[in-house]
Amino acid sequence: MAPHSSPHPARRPLTPAPFVLRLCLHLLMAGLLVLAAVRAHSAAGTVAAAVTGAVYAAGSYLPPVRTSRRAAAVWLGVLGASWLAMLWLTPEALWVAFPLYFLQLHLLPVRWSLPAVALTAGAAILSYVGHGAALNPGVFIGPLLGAAVAVATVLGYQALYRESERRRRLIEELIGARAELAAAERHAGTLAERERLAREIHDTLAQGLSSIQLLLRAAERALPPDSPAAGHIERARRAAQDNLTEARRFVRALTPSDLEHGSLAAALERLCEPGAGPYGPGAGAYGPGAGAYGSGAGAYGPEAGPRVRFSVSGTPVELPTPYEVALLRIAQSALANTVRHASASRAEITLSFMDASVTLDVVDDGEGFEPGSVRPSSEGGFGLPAMRARAESLGGTFTVESAPGQGTAVAVSLPLSPEDRSPTAGGTA
């Protein structure tokens, strides 16, 4: 590192512009020292110029000067002392003050560099006068003007450098945020497509195979016991059953991860646990609808979110996978809205199993709002219109009851067919 480079060990490599400035400063210092040595009226002045040049060159090779601010300040002091000695011997040393200004401004903190530049300019003026030169405005204007130019140049460059670094960091942060956003959008899109495929398989292939199996069973019962077609119908029914099992396996593989490890009731209970994770349990596994907030206290910590209570009413039954996914997503989204907008202290999620339907209620004691004034979310979140669309796509109903200052109640009800009403093994969750 050059003597005038700032003594920081972790400095980034010099770009071409600083390198050119450094080279120009070296050439300026060398040229002025040679000029002072040639025009010196005594051998002592020439020797002083050579010593000053040697001290300046030493800064390029001494490792402490390159790595320590204190060592650089000591080196600058020795260089200044040798220049003062040369200034005492020959007035031609006056011109060396100009590169010294740049060194002082670059190596010293501002609170020390500005006084050092002022003292250097004063020493140059006094030396010029002390060597018998006539007093005129140029004696004062020259050193002072050179000091002002050096101060403006160095401080301006440092300000531009700081601004450039600030913008560079900002650009890096923006690039990183854009990459994270793109990854999150890709992940959300993948999860949404997985869920769509699961719903399509369940609503088309699985339901069709189930109907075929029931029809074949009915045909099997209608045939005489000794009918030659009975064996073919039995094999067709078993093939339909095997394919239905495979279709259901595909549906399970495409469902949210929380539902893979337990029932819907267990997933909802984990959703209400405080400190369940930065975005609630299973965050990132739910795609659009989970939002970036997850479950109340789990999203912001137990102190920031509402206390959430979960309860199950009635006898749990095994629900179709689209029902479980829809109810879990709606619960997540409703609870995320509670955390983001309601300023609630308490919230309750209730899953109710009735004879002909399953109902999910999410109630909070927050600020409330006018349901008629709600517009579709522009943030890509799973808002009230999207929750309503999901419930209605499964033949259910979706209602919101709220008023300013009276909290909010969200209810979704999905119909149950007779084949869905068999109790879940293990009883209530």
C-alpha cells in the first residue's frame, strides 16, 4: 500500500481511479523534491530533500504503516519533521506543502487533519517570509489556496466514496431481497399447484373410481350366484379399489406437511401454540394462505400476538383431504388477519363436527371492521374473498360477523355426506 493509503487491513482493492490518483501524488512529491534539491543554495538543503524523499518512500515498504493508523500517524510526523528541516534550509521546500496536505487529510481523522493542514500552510508562509522574501498577497494566497483545494478535493472524494458505499450496500440488499422474494414466490407457486393437483385428483379420479366401485358392488349383488360374469365384476371391482387406493395415496403425498403427521384437529392445535416458530407451525408448507405471519403468538412471540385457544366440538370424523386442506388454510389466514389487523388480546378456534356438516369458527376480541368495506387483498395474501371462494368451491358457506370495536367472528361450514360420518379412530383429538 502506498504511504498515503488509509491504514485499514480490510480495504477493498483499488479501482483504476484511486490508483491513478496515488500515482499522481507519488510523481508530484518526487518532482517537487527534485526541484527543491536542484534549486537549493546549499548542500544541506539537498541532503534534507533527499532525507525527506527517503522517509516518504519508506512508507511504501514498512508493514506497520500499511496496517496501523498509529504507525501511519508516526510516519507522517517524521515526514513532517524532515520537511520542516528542509524548509528551514531552503525556501524551495515551500512547494512540498501541497502533497503534504493530501497526506494529512487522508491519513488523519478530520479533527486532526484540518489543524495539521493549517499548521503546514502557516509554516510554509513563515518560512517564505523568514528567508527574506518580500511580503505580497501571493505569499499568503498560494499556500492557503493550495490548502483549500486539497481540503475540498479530499473531503469531497471521501463524501462521494461514502455515498457510493451506501448505495452499493443498498443495491446488494435489494438484490438479496429480490432473490428471497423470488424463491418464496416459487415455493408458494409449487405448493399451490400441489394442492390444486390434490384437489383435482380427489374430485375427479378418486370420486370416479369410488363411484365405479359402488356400481360394481351393486351389480355384483344383483347377479345370480352362478353367473359367469360374477368373477369379471369382482376383478373389476378390486381393480377399481386398488386404483382408488393409489389415487388417495397421491392425494396424501400432495397435502400440506402438517396434515401428514396427524389429524386436522392436531394441526389446528399446533397452529395455536405460542412460540410455534417464526411463522407458525409448518410455515412455508402452506403456500398462499399461510401468509408471512402464521399463527398469532407463534408469529411474533407470545408477548406480541393474541393468546389463542383451540377446542373441538362433537365426534371427529375422517374428512376428505380437500376439506382438511381448506379448513387449515382458512384458519391460518383468519388467524393471520387477527394478528396483523385486529390488535386482539385473545382469539379462539373451534372445530365442530355435526350430523350433516363440519364447521370452523375463528373469533377474536380485536378492533373489528365493517365487512362490507373489505376489498380483495392487493398483497397476494389469502384474504376474505379468497377464503369465501375456497369454502364455496367445496359446496360450503362462509360468513363474517364484525363491527368496529366488537371483534370479529369468521365461520365456515362444509357439508358432510353419509359416507363421511364414520367416527375417526381414536376418538376426539
